[in-house]
Amino acid sequence: MTSRFASLLLTVLMFTGVQIVPGQHSKRFDPTSYPAGSFHVSSCDYSVGDFTVRIIHAKRVYDSSAPPPSYCRAWLEVRREGRILSQAYFDDIDPVGGYFGIFFPKNQPLDDYFMALKEGDYDGRLLLIGKDGSLTNLPGGGLFLTSDKRYIIGCHDSDYESPFVIDIARHQLVIDGEKEKLPGVGDWYRDKIGYFYTEDKEDGQLPDPNQKTVAIRRLDLKYLKVTGDVISSVKLKSVPMVDYEKWQKLGDCGSSR
């Protein structure tokens, strides 16, 4: 395969929403590859406009020393009339001590989009499916919508918990805390000025109760940037904390078993 052709193929796959895993091929789900006794397979369908979103999990039911997937393989397919138009594929999701698999909100918060969240691997992914059948794969984790539902704000579910902002209409990551090397997120707040977060204490130490000020990072959604600031400890206690979207988590990798 020439480098020019490979580059073109990668561009096409990214445009159609297929997730590329380095060194691996994105594959379609084949039920014969996941026999009962070795795997628990589950699937569920959701309607989005004229399309169907199908989420499939294959969870290994014995020890992780077997060939991949060691724990969980998952697909999110966008379908119409039985045909797969695009998919996000996760070859071998590692629990890394937390939830793992593809989840969705208890109540979909957007009228024109279906949202799902992949967790595990220290790499949360937000899967955004439009009523036009588009599938966008973006950083994900604990998140919430701005009051005008224009932006998704959150922290990437990784070992760094970096902040991110997604422009919903443009399907685009407009603030990437990992790329910009911003401090990790402790908690999100909203005051009269706007949204801000407290910096994560990477050493795990609790804040000093006698500390008079707290370092924060403010979001400027007009110019799409993050700036440093401080707030008094007393004032911070009176500012409401922002709640994250609640996700359905009845079991890891689509199964409680």
C-alpha cells in the first residue's frame, strides 16, 4: 500500500466516523467469533432520525490470559435499512480499575443528537450521532451542556483529567486541555461571570482549610480560551457546583455478569 493511498484511506475512515486503532484493523461484528461460554454478547438499538444506532458488546467470561479481547470488545454502528454506514470500534477495552464499555445518558439531553460515552483504557470517548447519520468521535468523560446547549464541557476520562470544550453544531473540539497542557480538573462551577474549574490536586492531598484563596481556571466561551484566576475560599463555598450528565451504568461491557 502506498503512503499516498494509506493517507487517503485514513482520511476517508476518519470522515465516516470509524475509529482507527494503531496497529489494528477496524472490524465488523461477527457473532461466530464470540461463542457462548467464552463471551457474553449483548446488543441494543436506538432510533436517531431515519437511522438506527446499534451498540454491541462482547465481554469475555473467563480469565484475561486468553487471546484478545482480554476483557471487552465493543462496537457502535450507525445503520439505515440494515446497512452499516459507519462505526466506532474498540478492540480490547481495559477496565483500568473503573467502568468500561459504551454507555448512554439516562435521558438524551440533545434533540438532534444521540450521545454515548466509551469508558476504559484511560481514554474516554464521546460518540456524537446526528439525525443526519453523522458519527463523531471526540474526547469524553464527565461532562455537561451549557445552558444554551451550544457547548459540551467536561474533563477527559484519562489519567490526567484534562478539560475540554466541544462545539456541538460544528462537531469540533474547540478547547483541548491535553494539547494546551492545562491543569487537570478538580470540580466545575458556574458563577455570574461564567464557568470555571478548580485545579486538580495531583498529589491527592486535600485543600488546606486555612487557605484564603483557591487557584481556578475560567472558560472564555466568546474567545474559546482558558485563563488563570483565583477565588477566595469563602466565596467558592457559595458558588454552585455543576452536575455532570448521568449515564446508564447497569453493568460493564453491556453485562452485569
